[in-house]
Amino acid sequence: MRKKLSLFLALALSTMILLVGCGTSGEDDNTFKVGLEAGYAPFNWTQMDDSNGGVKIEGSSEYAGGYDVEIAKKIAEGLGKELVIVKTEWDGLVPALTSGKIDAIIAGMSPTAERKETIDFSDNYYKSDLVIVVKKGSQFENATSIQDFSGAKITAQLNTFHYSVIDQIEGVSKEPAMDNFPAMRVALESGVIDGYVSERPEGVSASAANDNFVMVSFTEGFETSEDDTAIAVGLEKGSELTEKINEVLAGISEEDRISIMDAAIQNQPAAE
């Protein structure tokens, strides 16, 4: 009798454990996991506390802040889910999305035709222009055309359209692409390169962070498509989140987007 009772209790305990496990999975469904580099100010960066609205990075003591994070917070609120930031290298963002590790990419990513072959995108949540960041006092500081960079050592981030447009500069010395923007800033400061291609917000950020840097914009600039210079949320093909996210984005006015970006530029850690 005792053996039968012990067996019954063991089965009952096993059932309870399974039920608790199922409950945990249900709670996980209420999260909105967003992948970003946390290294592309003012769109996203890493900081040590929750100041200026920073969000804790999953599995880390660090926090993420920036324009992308603020947009992600609004989307998570609109979805009725808890925002979880997953710090991911640029090249790992799309694989993380397609494998289900994250629910969305909100990382200053452009909805290029090539990327659309693999993932879907929301409506745009930002649009920018291309610039080149150079050192103050260099021969390229007062350039007005991209062709003024003939002979210059120019680079851009690996696996971005920024790197491909360098070919539009006649006679340019196209240097190897770099993994991230902090690395390009170091290379520029040390003279390894004469400049790097970026978008206006990052250019403003770079010049605010380092008095030796200048952002050069152009009257005769790079030829790009509208998608190249836009920023959108990356989503899995056929994601059920796309329609709802577009509704949330539609509720953010252009005035609010400018205000959020201005605050991000001001609050970035490197500019303090």
C-alpha cells in the first residue's frame, strides 16, 4: 500500500512540475525581444545604468539607450508586452531574427532590397542622409561634393550599403570595411583613414563626442534609393507583429521623432 501511495505522489509531483513549466512558457510569450548592437550612437549605445531611460540588456549588468531603444519602448507598450533588449553584433542580427532568438530588429537598419529577400520590414521610423565624418582641419573638411574625396582613404561599416556607395567616388582609396563605428572613430583619430561614410545622426553624434571630428554633408552627394536612407523595424517573414507595429509607428508624429532623436544625441554617453 505504501509503495502504491509513493508512486501516486511521485506522479502527482511530476504533473505539478510540468504545469509550472507550462506556466513559465506562457509568461515568456509576453516579452518583446529586440536585437540591436548597442554601439551605434545616437541610434543605440551601451551605458552602465538606467539614466535617460536606459533599458537593461538581457544577461548583462549593462543597459542600452538611444533612439532605437525609445522607439522599441513605444512599440512594446503598444503591443502590451515587456521590452527585452538582446545585445547582438550587426552581422548576427538577421540570423538571430530568423532563428527566433529575437522578435524584431530595431537597430538603425535600412530596409534594403537585399535584406527584404530574407526578412520583412515595418513602415519607416526614421529617414536620414549620408555624410562623411573627417578630422577637423583636414583637406576634406570643406568638401561640397563626394568627388572632392578623390584620393582619400574612406571606409564604412561591414555589410552595409554605406560601404557600397564609396565606389561612387572617383579615384577614392576604398579601405577595408570595419565591424563597428567605435572602430572607425579610432581609425579616423589615428589617421589610418581620412573619413568614413555614415548617416547624419551618427555624424552629429561623432562630432559632438570628439571636437576633432567634423561631419561633411554635400550639395552633390551619394546616389541612393529611398529604402537605403530609411530606417525600419526588421521582422520575420509573414510576422503577425508587422501590422500592429505599423499602427504604433503611425501614432508617433514627425515632431516627436525629431524630439526623440535630439534627446538621443544630447544624452549619448560619449557626448557627456
